[in-house]
Amino acid sequence: MKTKVLMFGWEFPPRISGGLGTASYGLTKGLAKHGVEILFVMPKACGEEDQSAVKIINASEVEMMDSYATREEYWRFVQFIEVGSNLVPYLDPEVFEQEASAAIRDHAGESRVTFRNKFQFSGKYGVNLMEEVARYALVAGTIASQNSFDVIHAHDWLTYEAGIVAKRVSGKPLVVHVHATEFDRSGEGKINQQVYDIERRGMHAADRVIAVSNLTRNIVIKHYGVAPEKVVTVHNAVDFQSYKEVTVERGVPEKVVTFLGRITYQKGPEYFIEAANKVLKHYPNVRFVMAGSGDMLNRAIRRVAQLKIATHFHFTGFLSGDDVQRMFAQSDVYVMPSVSEPFGISPLEAMRSGVPTIISKQSGVSEVLENSIKVDFWDVDAMSDAIYGLLAYPALARVTGKAGLEEVNRLKWENAAEKIKCLYYELIHAEN
Amino acid sequence: MKKTICFYFQLHQPVLLRRYHFFDIGKRGDYFDEYVNRSTIRRLAEHCYLPANRLILELIERHGGRFKVSYSISGLALEQFEWHAPEVIESFKELAATGRVEFLAETYAHSLSSLSPTDEFERQVKRHADKVEELFGQRPATFRNSSLIYSDEIGERVFNLGYKTMLTDGAKHVLGWKSPNFVYASAARPGLNLLLKNSRLSDDITVRFSDKEWGEYPLTADKYARWLQAEAEGHEIVNLFMNYETFGEDQPASTGIFDFMRYLPEKIYATTDFEYLTPREAVEKHRPVAPLQVPYPISWTDEERDVSSWLGNELQVNAFEELYRVQPRVRQLDDPLLNEAYCRLQASNHFYYMSTKLISDDDLFTHRSPYESPYEAFINYMNVLSDFLIRVDKGK
């Protein structure tokens, strides 16, 4: 008999804002190859989703039943909080700002919540994200009672409440999948207590917790107090099926070293700048590029000016779509100096373009990559040594670029999915 | 005629590099990690070299000189013993004085110079022989190359240096159906005798001895003597070639490795028709049975038994070519400090650390390399080499 999974996600291609949708899509395709049947619930489906591997349930079209969800419970949960872009992994501030302002526009004047109705989710990350999260959980109860399935799988904190409700209604085992934690997003000391509480509740209610790396697994155990035997690491993979080669004419004769990502504390941009400064003192024939934006951008620009390296250090602002590919195509070295990165997909994209990479040891992806140079994010000397080595010794760039490309092509969602399928099997049979 | 068992032990420790940043290039010039090198040598001296030497001396004394072994100690190892553990040198002098120990010739730096067309190989072999003679009072008559690397061409160079015997590996892809348990002759220079390592019986001691998963665990001297006797059937000589670190380091004392070696000789004398000989004596007793053709270099390392562990990827080839490109200039300058650095930079280990063959096997890699990855090994080596090349350009 086929295993049937009720999966709660927040987004699914083609309408995606960040990596969560991409990861969900890759994983479901991998599971489908192993014969797992998936009901994928999302707040708002656009109708263009690829349903070859999953059956999409659009929560916006589900009529809520009032029987088990009392209004008091609902209102106790829904508290409007100031939503920051850090709430979701991989989301760029520009994208967030667009979504947030659109949400404010759409919901202007709306002050009442009606039950016994369909609720139109935005499915985005807007200002009333918390309300959507809560409503999503309520709809989950309805969906759980109307469908048959063997196991529940919830992706990231936005859907944990939905998973909990579905478990309560159906009695089926719950798996929560941690793509990022509040500690990665905000750093210690700036934790959003409400988000943390939801995460913690989800992890404790779950029968198994899947972490995208050992790094994340340790955070789950240490900061959320989850029993280690309950937490399993399943590394992400990457799907290059729709990958397009881009060719770019290079504008500068010098070699290019690239940082690409949000310019926030979590991504470690300041270490990249300090390393660039060291390299430039001894290897002038190079340009550094910092692509992206974020709350540390101005500080980064000031530091570059202060070091007087601005003629060799450039900021591109936020890049999207094909510009990302073009940036990789022009790069000779890609650096990801993240302070804390649950997984980190961007080095894989760089490697797919044949670019040698340097990644911080504080990233989940460093646990799976062999053909990348790994340094501690704070070790500016080691980082600059690695950059210099890749610039000055062409044999090294050739070998790591080639080996990296081969390696990244070997990372398959099927392998991650196989582990998860085994985990489902254990849970289902432990129940019986 | 009695059969021959021939033990040869390898001792070599590279002088490890310190972390050499790119911003040190052209400035510092101190390449070596004194602390790590000293502590490594001290640790090995205490756990391995000294207790193993005491055991060998004990066996020579107990068996009235019938017990014999041979050693190959690289020049870099000898130098480091002189600085950090002179008692190891004294202990070897004591062994040399028994007349039951043969010291073999090799390249001074345990280098890959035999794979370079420069005259560095010949220079290093001579320098090493001088060092051995100076310390132990005997001029080596048998040659063994770094990691037993051998080819027809290398055999020719070794023969031209005056050696009549050389040790190498009984690599299956070269031997085919032939047995390693005979003396062979070099196809290029029939005057050069070849002694081949018996991998199975050597690895029973070096690799499998303490492996509890192994069906034959635990290995006793009784059992091993029985295997030797079985192996002897129709054969003449069994060559057991191994790293000396097997005793006390790779196989810690707690595994019983010292006791195994202690009781092995009496079992062999009592239950087999073997006698212990050194390589020099072995080739006097056994005639070569056939020529052995080796067009491409072989070695005792890894599954492949070739030189791909040192020159298997582009990084290694790049570093190797850069290193030997300046050889004529370094020799012409003949500056003592440059000579010393040049010698140490040639140790084959530096190239081994750059091997990408081990990359998937984390445990093996960390066990054998001081670097976290072959890429870091390459970067650090190239930073040092870049600095060295600047000094060579300046002439000091």
C-alpha cells in the first residue's frame, strides 16, 4: 500500500518568494519517485502548480467547519505582531517590502473575521502573517477530517500549528521539518518570542523533527529542548532541471570575487569586507562584488569607504531572476561567510555555474560539500588565504570548479526523500 | 636450502609546514612548525621508536645473532631525531654495532625526485648514504625508494648509482600470475636484483593485526608461523616491508603487537624452515628467477599501487613541476638556508596531503593529513613555495 502524506507548506512553485517553496517542491518530487502520495496544502494556490508529484489542496477554497475550533481559542492565538522579513528563510527585504505593502493595501478596512466561510489567504508574508498562520491551522482541521492519510508533514513554523491541529483531529503521526529556526534568523538576544513559542510547540508536538543539517539539529536540541533521539538530520538537495546556461561578456579584465545574499548579520558580510581588504593589499588585480541588500548595507558601504578599497569593491543592490545567474557567470570565486546558515543553497548554485566556492563552517551545506574550501566565518585570515589561493593558483580554481560541478550534480532530492520515506514507515508502523 | 624471511622497517617523518599566509609571502621565510614537529617526534620516539628498538636489540641478543632486520630511515627523520630525540640515534647506533642490522639507502628527503629528470635524485641518494655512513658506520648497499616507487627507468638510475639490489612492491598489475616470493631482476638492468613486498602477510601485521572484525583475529605468533610455512611451499623468500610506526603508533602497545614480535622468532625457528636475513644477504643466497618489466611507476600505496597518491591530480602536478623547475638554480646558488628549505619541501608527504582521492573518506584523511582538506594543503604549500621562489630569484 502506498504511503499517503498530508503535507503543509506555505508556498509552492511557480509563485515563490524564497527557498522554502523550492525545497518543498524538490522534496515532494523526490518522494513521488519513491511512490509516496502527497496531499500538499498551501494557503493560496494559483492553479499553475506542477501537480505531477502532488495533489494541491488550496486552503483558500476550503470551507471551514466551526465544530472544534472555538472563537476564543482562535482569538487567543491571533495577535498581530510586527512582522519582519526575518520570519522566513531566504526572503530578501525587497520582496518582503513589496508583499507587506500589497498586503496592507489589500486588507485596508478589513477588521472582522467571519467563520463558516472560505478565507482568502494571501499566502504571503505580509503584516497579518500571524492571523494567516492561525487561520491556516483552523482550515487544516477541516482538511484533516475530510481526507485520509497516514502521516502529517509540516514545513517550517508557519505551518506547525496546522500540523498540530491535523494531528489532533486525525490521530496520525506528525513530522515537522525545520528549514530554519528563530536563532538563525535573528541571532541570540533578538528572538521573537511568539515565533519561538510556535516553533517550540510544533517541535514538541511532533513525533519526529527533521532538521536540514546537523547544525540545525543541534539548535533544535539545545535551544528548543527536544529529545535528541527525536531529531533526524536530512540534508537538503538541489534540483537543476530548469537550470539555464547563461553566457555573459565580462566587463572587467580583473578576476571577480562575489558575495551574494542578504546583507544582514546572519550572512556575515563584514567578514567578507575584511578579507577583501587583506587580499587587495597583496593581489591588486581583483574586484570584489557584494550583491544583495539588507539592514547592514549602509554599514558595509561605510566600512569599504573607510578602508579606501571602494575602487575595487562594488555593491550591486538586490539581484533577482537571471541577474543572479549572470552574476555567477562573471565570478571567479564565490564566498558565503555566513555566521549561521541552516543549510545554504547559494553555494550550490555557484558550483553549478562552475565557480569555486568558499563557505563558512557554520553552514549546514558545509556538512555535505567536499569540494568547497571551508573556513570559520570569523577567521578572516583563513578566508583571505582561500580567496588568494583560488586567485593566484589557477590549478586550484580549475580543480575545485570542476570537482564542485560534478559534486553538485550528484546531490539528489531522491536520496533525501528516501530517508524521509523510511522515517514515515517507522512512524506509521510504530503507531499500529 | 632454508627459506628466507626478510623484515624491513621504514622510518620517515616530514618536517611539517606552519600555516603560511599569503601576506607572509616575500616576508617571513620561516616555513616550518617547530612545535608540531618536535612534539610529533617526541611522541613517536616514546611510543614507538625507542620501545621497538629495545625489542629488536633484545631479540638479537636472545637469538645469538640469528635474528636480523633492516631499516630505511630518511635523512629528514635522522635530522629530526638529532634535534628532538637524540636517544633514538643512540639506540640505532647500538643496533648497528650488533652487525645484525642493515641500513638501506633512500632519498634524503623521502622525495619524489625519482620522478623528476633533474639530478636531484642522484644528489639526494648520495647525501643520504653519506649521512647513514657518518652515523652508523656502514655504507648502504641496498636501495629503496620513497613508498617503494619503482619503474624500469628508476631501476636504471639506481643501478647507475652503484646499487645491486632494490626493494619494491609486489603489485598485482605488474606481477600477474607471478609470485612476489622470489628474487627478480630489473628488465632494464639485469644486474639489479628486486625484492618484492608480500602485501598479504605484511598487511596482516600492519593493518589487520588489531581488527576485531577480521575473521583471523586475534593473530598469534603460532598462527602467523603456520601461514608463513604454508606460503613457503615452492617459494624462496617472504619480504615483510612495513612502516616502523606500526609498532606502538598504528598498532598501540595495548594491542599486544610488541609481544607478537617478541615471540615470532622462536616460533619461526621451532616450527618452520625459515631463517631471518637482511636484503644484502638474501640476494647472495637467492638468484633472480626472471626479469620484471615495469614501464610505469608502481608503489606500495593505496589500492592502485601507483603514483596517483602524489601526482594524481592537477594540483599535485602543478606543485611538483614548480618545485623541480627551480632545481638547477637552487643547486647553482648552493645557499645553505635555501638548500635546507628546498630539501624539506621535497618530502613526498606534502604532495600526499593534496590528494583528492581520500576526500570522501573523512576519517582516513584526517588520520593522514594535518590539513582539513587537500585544497588547504595545496594553498599552504603554494604560499610557502611562492615565498621560496622569490628568495631563489633574489639569490638568498
